[in-house]
Amino acid sequence: MSQSPSSRFQTSLKTLLRTREAGVFLALVLLVIIMGFLSPYFLLSENIFNVLRSMATIAIMAIGMTMVIVTGGIDLSVGSVLAASAMLTARLIFYTELNPWLAVVVGIGFGMFLGLINGFLITRVKIAPFIATLGMLSIARGLTYMIASGLQGTVASNIPMRDPAVNFLGAGYIGPVPFPVILMVILVVIFSLFLKFTVLGRQIYAVGSNELAARLSGVNLTRVKLFVYSLTGALAGFAGILNAGLLSTSATNAGLGNELDVIAAVAIGGASLAGGEGTIYGAVIGAAIMAVLRNAFVLLKLPVYMQTIAIGVVIILAVASDQLQRRGSNRH
Amino acid sequence: MSEQAQPILTVRGISKRFGGVQALKDIHFDVLPGEVHALVGENGAGKSTLMNILGGIVPRDSGEVVFMGREVRFNAPQEAIDAGIAIIHQELAMLPTLSIIDNVFMGRMPARLGWISWGELEKLTQKALARVGLHQVNPYTRVRDLSASQRQLVEIAKALSLNARLLIMDEPNSSLSESETQTLFRVIHELQQDGVSIIFVSHKIEEVLQISQRISVLRDGCNTGTLSQSEATVEKIIQMMVGRELVRDHRRGQQNSGEVLLQVSALSGQGFRDVSFEVRKGEILGFSGLVGAGRSELARAVFGADPVFGGEIRWQGRPVRWNSPADAIRAGVAMVQEDRKVQSLFMKLPILFNMTLATLPAYTRRGWIDYQKAREVSQFLVQKLSIKLGSLDHPVSSLSGGNQQKTILARWLAANPKLLILDEPTHGVDVGAKAEIYQLIRRLAEDGVAIWLISSELPEILTMSDRVAVMCEGRLAAVLERDQADEEKIMAYATGTVSQPAAALL
């Protein structure tokens, strides 16, 4: 017995509305409406694009982090990898005759390489992802200082980004739209489709849902994990170059603590840290909620500590409401 | 059995050693096209190892496997699947957070230029589901929202969609009720007609006899013989499995005169409604019913693990309300949960820890644990229950299923309970350990402990119980005295085809 197309559409609409992403999205819409009333500036397109630009690097890293968390892992090193990749690119542009675009590729490749090392430690040496990437958090930050200072050992805290064309990635506009926002949207769409419509994408979910079952179904666990950690490293490197381009400088303390924002975005967006569940658009909504909150506190001239507290409350609320909802749905 | 048919699978002289343990020794057997060939044996007899070798999960040390006319050696699960051998693992081999489609096609999603067509997959999945009688199920349903039997059928649908010529089913009906098992058997018969061969691994000998054309018995890694359906009997198989004759269980004398220990009146909760009954000292009260009838839910609510919506519980005559298991344990109730791996055992922690967890306060002196004493008590219980273990300090995961179950029993016996609730105490336990657990339960009852025995196995309920309570869809359908209870009557109440007048329940 097959359902009629319209009833199938209804049931799939219903299941869509019941997802965590839908709940978080509603929360975001509510937040935007409330802010629209509270501040006359909030809904100005300039402000909205500012908010979007401020979340772009977090959202781009959240793409990779979602995949890592869906496999049941975690990557604490993204903030440091962001800085190391950007520093390498800045240094190559500043001190060498290398084509600036090649320098960008090398920077992203370096991030990918650091991610690959994470994956290697996790799959081959069998170190827990938390520990392996905690180590990388420290190593990559150290490498950032090393690259900034050069082999001569002069202490530098940043290197200017000298190529305007490269900086356009992070600082440019197309019409009123900041270029990094466009890049964010493109990457989010591509990787959302990738997760849903490619074999490797489905295998990422399988690994986190039940590793043993995935292996027995013929999924190559090592390959899947190496992929997600490398991709996350590459995306962190890319985010680093956008970030440095925006500021026209690559700083040694860039991305400090970003890993926690990225993980928070993914968690708010509905991913389970136990693995097997989570979506990229959920994580993007999570990043958006945090960005809107930050913006709101600035516009309303509220103290910064309240903003920090509010973001913590949102993280806990999002996960708690999900728990409560789950308990409710187990009742019937 | 036709002599001229060429076996689809021939196993010659397979041996396998894990460290110091000889898991398999010179195994010979074969499977004919369209045959159901059962593989029985106690836990640790080597069934899983043999399956894993055939499925490419572990390599063999020596011997030869011929499948569909050619010698094969699989180095990865995928190679076996490609060749046409599919293993249906117990439930653990599923992806709970993903849809049926993902589960059916994981590892081999058809993709064009790397892209999956969900519409096509949906159709293929529906076709596969229809073959196992799951026409009504939406292929996008998450597997964790399915019932145990539906999951089992999805696993079979998956194997079928692989075009497997040989299905290996590992304890496929261990968590299925009687009627669900019959559905499974119907599907198996249909597959046989299509020429699919099946290796059926099970503990339930009665059902093995019902479904298989031949039965091979493993003991300590050796094949102790292959019987045809006509020559096999339960006694013969058990003898080949354990190498000795087990005395078949006999019912014990009527024990209905003890004082009432627990009285439940009009109790309602999640999954059950308006249930009234009593348990007396020294009696074994069996709880029968289909899977999902509310038996475990009722027991968990009484034990304080789940909330009670209405009704009354009296313990030794006084009304009580236990809000947590800790309250019930303090009063003298113990409960052995259904799924030992999830609800009871700490698999990575030592046996000693697992055994003493519920009674730790008894081994403390001024707040500090006296390990010497805990060890002595545990050692005593190990002997009393004849648990086979290397050391109390080994993780409980090192034990066989039967010995794990005994470890949980030991945990609760250490607490000297007045009422012992057992939820499927012999689930996944081999026959030898089963007989020992039965004996232990009887001995406890003779010592005055009240036993509340939940079981989906009718023979177990019938041989063990003084009275049999039957639940159907959350209600207590009947409480039968032992001499009135038989399989037909219990099944009639359990399936709701008859109902007992409420007055007769009291």
C-alpha cells in the first residue's frame, strides 16, 4: 500500500517540523523579529549583512565540524589551524615571489595536512579524537608563532596580508553582499548536498550511528574519518584566509577559542555529540543565532559579560529543549 | 534431502586459533541449495567464529571453503557480500539514527557519477520490504523507531536486496515473540522456495527443529555431528551440545500458601493499565505475553524505575510508593533487567565491581570500602552459582553470556532480596547455563524468596511457574493456576482471543 503523494508530502512536512533544526530556526526567526522591534538599526540591510559576515568563518568551519561530530568525533584544533594556515599564506605572500593564489592554495593545503594528521592519529594510532585534536590545538598554535617569527626567530605578532585580490575573499563586496557570505552560502549548499546525495556522505552518518554496523556493511572507517578531519582542516585554513583578508593582517592570536564557537553552533543546530545525527544547515542556524545575539548586545548597548552569559544560556537551552521534546515524544 | 544436489557451500577442515584458545578445530559441513541448515551449540562453542570466517570478518588459519563451486577466501566483509554470502547479525549491527533506506543500502548505494538517487532507492527499498511482509512501513522511518521484529525483518530485506544466495542468521529470533517468530519462519520458507540457502544459528532448539532440514552441533570448537530433521530430537541435540544428558526440568510442588508479600491494585503506568495481582513468599509467578504487552514496563514501574500514574502498591501489607529503584532495593526488592548489556552490566569494568555494586554499603567501614570482604562474598557467590571466570578483576565482557547473566544474579543475591524480579533471565544464554539458572531460581523460591519471572519462552514459563499471569496490550488478561496453564491457553490470552472475567482474577 503506497501513500498518495499529497499525504506523503504532509507526513514529510510534519517530520520536518518536528526536527530540532525547525525548532532552532523558529527561535532564530523570533529573535530577529524581537530585535527588529527593539532596535531601528537591526533590520537595515547593512546591519544584516554585517551579521552574516561576522558568522561566515564560524559557519564555514561548522561545515567540517558537523561532519566530524556526525562521525562521533570532535575537532578542538580548528581555531589554531585557522591561524596557522592564514599565517603561512601571509608569510608566503609577504616574503616570497610566489603567486598569491598559489600561497592561498598552500595555506589551505597546510590546514588540510594538519587535519590529516588528526585523522591519522585517530584512525591509526587510535587516540581518542578529543585528545588528538587537543594536542593539535597546541601544536598548530605553536606553528603559527613559528611561521610568524620565521627561522631567524624575530618575534612578530602578525604579518600584513599584502595582496588586495586575495583579501577580497574576506573583505570584498559584490553589490551590497559581502563576498565571504557568498562563499559561505556556496559551501553550505555544496556540502549539504554532498552529505545527502553522495555515498561518502551517507557513510559519514553510518560511522557515527553505529561504527561496528558500518564496518560490517563494508564501510571503510579509516577512509571516512581521514576525509572528515582533512576536510575540516582545509575549511579551517580557508576560514583563516578569509579572516586575515578581512583584517588585512594575519595575527598569531587569530581564531583563539573559535573551536568552542564552532562546536556550539553545531550543537545548537541539532547534532548529537554521540554521533549519527546532525545537519550542516542546522549548524549554520546555530551560528546565526550566536551572531545575532552578539549584534543585539552591541546595538542595545548592553554590557559584554551579559552577551557571554546569553550565549551560554542559548547553548544549554537548545540542547535541553531537545531532551525535553524527546522525552515527550517517547510518551505516546 | 536429495543426494544429487551439489552443495552451495562446503567447509572442509577449518581451524582457527585466538591466542591460546582453539576456537575451531577441523570443522566439516556443507549447505545445500534451498536448505535451512541450523548451527547450534553453547556460547563459546565456536558458532560465531565460524560465521565470522564465512563472512570475511576474521581470517581462517587452515582449511578450505568452497562456495558455489569455487574455493574462496574472504579478507573483508565486502568480499563475502559480493560473492553472495550475507550475515544477518543480531540487532547490534544496525544504524539506529538513520533511515531504513540507509540501513538497507549502506556500503553499496547505487550512485550515478557519485550522486545518489533517493527516488530510486526508495523504490528498491519498498520492493525489498515487501518481500519480508513490511509493505506498510515508510522506507524513510528511522530504524530506532521500529520494533525489534521489524528491525530483524529489515536486516533480512537488506540481505535479500544483496541477492545473497546464502544467508547466515545469528540468533534471528532471540528478541522476537512467538507470533513474530512465525512471521520470520514464513519469510524463511519463501526464501527457500527461491533457492536461497540459510544457516540458522540459534539457542532455541524447539524452533530449530521446526525450521531446519539439517542440524549441525558444535561443541568446544568441534563439529560433534550433523542430524537430519527426522532423526533429531531435543534430547539428542542437547546431549551433543553439552556432551552429557541433562535431566529435563520437572515442575516442583505447589507453593501457594506463603504470606502475601507484594500486592498491586489497579496500577497504571506507561505501557500498562489497571493491573491487579499479588506475589506470595516462596512462589514463582510467571509473566507471559507477547513482546510489547507491558510486562517489563509493569515490573520497572513497581521497581520504581518508571513513574506510576495511578493505583496502589502494598508491600508486606503496607502501602508504599517507591520513587526510585534505590527505595525498592532498600525494601528488599531486586530486579534483573532484560537487556543485560544495556541495563545491567558495566562491560569494561571488573567482575568484582559488577557483582558488588548493589551491596557496596554492606562492605564499607566508616565510609571506606573493605575490598577484602567484598572479594570474599563475591568468591562465595562465584562458587555458589558456579560462574566460570579467570579472575574477579577481569572485565565482565570477558565472560560468556551465561556467566554474565549469573554475575548479575550474584549482584542481586548478595543483597538477600525478598522479591526477585527476573526479566528474561535466560535470554541469549546457552542450555547448560540455562538449566543452572533454573535450578538456582527454584532453590531461591524454596528458601522463601518470591520470584516474579518475566519470560517470552513458553516452555520456561510452564516449567518454572507456580502461577502464570498473562498480559495482553497493557492489561492483565489472566492469572492461571499452574495446573490450568498450557501453551494454547496462554497464547489465547496473550493474543487477546479470549479474556477472563475480571472477577476471576482475584
